[in-house]
Amino acid sequence: MKIIITLLSFLLFITANAQKKSNAVQVTYEKSSNGIVLENQDPIVIYTDKNQTIVTSLKIIEKQATFPFETYYLARADNRWYQTAQLKINKTISTVDSSSISSQKLTLTNETKKILGYICKKATTSINSNSIDIWYTEALDLKGAPSSLGQNLGLVLEVTRNGNYSIVATKLQKLKLVPTNLVPNLKLINTTDVLSYRDELWQSRFRTLAIFENEVINFSDQSVSNDSIFRYAAGTLIIKKIKVGKIANGSQVFIDLKEQSNGDAYDRTGSVFIIPTDTKISFVDALKSDKSVLPIYDNGNGKQYQGVVKTDDYSPVVELMRFFTPFGVHHFNYLKMKNKDWEESSFYRQDISDLSALFSDQELTIGVFIGNYDQGGHKVSLNLTIHEEKEVKARTKKVITLFNTLNIMEMAGQEYATMFNSDKGLEVQFTLTDDLLNARLRYITTGHGGWGNGDEFVPKKNTIFLNSKEAFSFTPWKTDCGSYRNYNPASGNFENGLSSSDYSRSNWCPGTTTNPLFIDLGDLKAGTHTMTIKIPQGENEGNSFSSWNVSGVLVGE
């Protein structure tokens, strides 16, 4: 009996040591959320031995990964953590960061459980308010993990975040050695700093079209166009032609604009827009010659409004983003106040994915307007970014511009939008050649003019009618303008302790954008329709008058 027991003990000892003496292992991990394995994932794969750990993925190994993708290498002799990103076929960047390994603060516990037949211990940590559980085994006398986290604990077989998202080992293979073709030659790796690496990797994940960079928008007869950027209305608007490649369905499209005062101290109306050029008459024609080429809207109040509504031969300007400059950001930062640290620029970024049908595989005429009468004016930089998604099945989007009363040719005599002092308001007829499903009106509205009693400072109800029936009404009003005081160094200060930039306004604040409102209109049948906008515009006060800049684009399928 003693001989049998001794023999069994010896066999168990040999078996245990056979586990521990593995030279290297390959571990495959899968991701799951709330206990459900994620579909269409790329499993993480690691290779590890006493000297090194390589973190990669199944698709990278099989050369099926899409750009950009990352691999990681830990040189265990000095805990140097190499991160390498393949941005495209012929472009690779790398960085090395030892602190990501050495600075980890982990709490060891007495909890254990089995994973793939190995007893695992539990360690915990917290990262950015996320609780992390790390399960690792010491049975193989090797260390490694599917990320930088827990690399020196043991062989990590599971990482769970907040109890619901897990990366779990599903397969473990013992190897004689780590495949030599996966081991990088560290002498040939050129590294950059960590922040530069992260930034370049992040920017490689989307397309950026730089449209304008530090371009001046001012009021001056000295404003001159060049071969790509054209200046009109005494330099208060600039336009440029750009080409945009195909945009996959479901992708996200953004514009971002940075603005600084270049001498103008006041809050000004700004707009980023596209000029449709697929009709007989285009707004570009007016810019090149005169506003008189634009079709006239006449609602019987004695004034004529140029180019504000759609006709059979003309499509008004499509507004992408309405923004408002603060009082003199950057240029007037020398006007010091205690406990006020002025911002250096205003930054505006807006999702315009709903209008992507206008961009996909198209050449566009895009522009920026800032209404001002200052020779220094403003400086702007404008980018378009496209964040691709895999092509998804969806009905073809249609975008139809209906009206835009913002007079971007203000400094060339285009009439202010005072048509709402008439009961007729703004009216546009449009004809659909086909049914338009799930139609929505993308509506931007801001009130302007006057001082204390002007519509800029008095809430006014906007009512939208479709085919003589009220479709929607609301009162646009912004009450958070005081949040942007640090963008407004030249804002006037009053005896009551408020700054001019603090005052609530009709859907805008100095230094902000005005978000579009999306109004559901249902399915619209083919044929002619009429849309009417009514606003109880305030009366003139001496030389002061009120006006409303409204733009509307019909979006549907």
C-alpha cells in the first residue's frame, strides 16, 4: 500500500512540475458583455515566456486586420512596454512606456476560482472610476496578460470591468518557444513620445479635410481672393471648393471651427454653409455679380428679400452650423479682471451626419460668414471629419433645402430678415417628385436686434405650418449665457453686476453654437406642399429693428 501511495504522489509531483516547466504559452481570449460573447470580434492572442510577452490578435496573425491596429511587446528584463500601431500598409508608429507596467496599484485578495482547469487568484484595482477584477494563475510559472494590466502578477486568464464586461481566456496552448517571426527587433524600432503616439493613432481612425486654416474674415476693400479661397461681401464671407469621397451609410460627419478675434470686439453672427450649385441660379452667381440675380421673396410688407426661399430654379444656402463669436476672444485678452482667465479661442463642433447625403462622393462649395464691420475682423480654421462605419443597410437619404433668411451677403446689401412683421411671415412652396418617408425639418432659429425690447432679448414663439396646419411651435431661448463669460474679455459690464455676454438671448449666447431642432413631419406624399414660418416680430424702435435668422432643410428617405 505504501508503495502505491508513494508512486501516486510521485506521479502527481511530475504532473504538477510538467505544468510549471512549460517554456512558453499561447493564450486566446474572447470578449463578452453581461455574459454574452460579443459577435464579430477579433480575439486577443498573447504569446509569453520568461523573457517577453507579445499581445496581438487573431486577425493580425492571419493578416486580415483592418487599419489601424496595434500590437504590444513587453521586454521583461526592464519592464519596457512597447506599443506599435500599423496605420496603413507603409506607415508604422511606436512608443515605449515603462510606467504603464511599474505604476500599477493592485490589491491582492484570497479569492480563487478555476479557469481552463487552472486555479486562479484574484487581484483588484480601479481605473478612471471603473472597478477591475484580474484573475491570474501561478501554476505555469509564467507571466502575461491581454493588456498592460496585471502583466507581472502571473498569467492573467480573465479581466472583468465593473462586473459586466470581461476578457476571458478560452484556449491555452503550451509551446516550446514564442514564434520568432512575432518577436520585434528592438534595435530597429523608432519611438515617439506617448502623447504624440496616441494622438497620431487617434487621428488615423477618421478622415480629416482641412478646409480653412487661420483665414481672416473682416470688412475691408483690401480683401483679396486667391486661386482656392474666394472672398466676397468686402471680405466678410469666404468660400472654397472641396471634394469629399464616398461616405458609408451610418458614418458620422462633423464640422469643427476655431475662431479668434483679429480686432473686432463684438459678438457677431456666424454661419458655416454649403452653396448648392445644381440649379439654374446659384448663390455663387450673386457673389460673383450682384444680389439682384437672386429670386425675390415678397410677403407684402414693402420689402424684398433676396434668395431666402427655394424656387424651381434656385436652392438657398444650406446652413451646416450657426455660431456666435464672443466679445473679442484672444485679441482683447489684455483687458484683465480679477479671477478671470480668458480663453484663447472659441471652438465649435457639430454633428452634421443628417446632411451627409450632400457630401458623399461630391464636390462642394463650402463657406464661412461672420457679419462684422471691422478691418481686423476674425480668424477662423475649419475642418470636416468623417468617422466611418461599416456600410449598413438603409434607405437612401434625401436632403432638400427650403429656406435660409440669414443674410450672408449682409455687407453687399442683402436684406435683413424682417419679413416676420407681416402676418404672412415666411412661406415656401416645394414640390416632391416622389414620396418622402420619415420627413424631418432641420430648423435653426435665432432672434436679433434692438436693445432691451428687441427680439434678441425678448422670447418669441416660432410656429411652423405645413399645408396650413400647425406642425410645431416653440419659444427658442438660451438662459446659460453666463457660462461662457471667460470667452468674452471685451464684453461690457453694467451697474447691476452683469456683463452683456451674461444676458439670456433668443436661442444664442456669445461664444456658442445654436443647435438645430428636428421637427418630425411624417411621410410626405409626392406633389406640391407649402411650409410657413410665423414669429411675432417686435416693432421698430427708432433706428433699431428686430429680425429672425431661420434656416430649414428637409431630410427624409
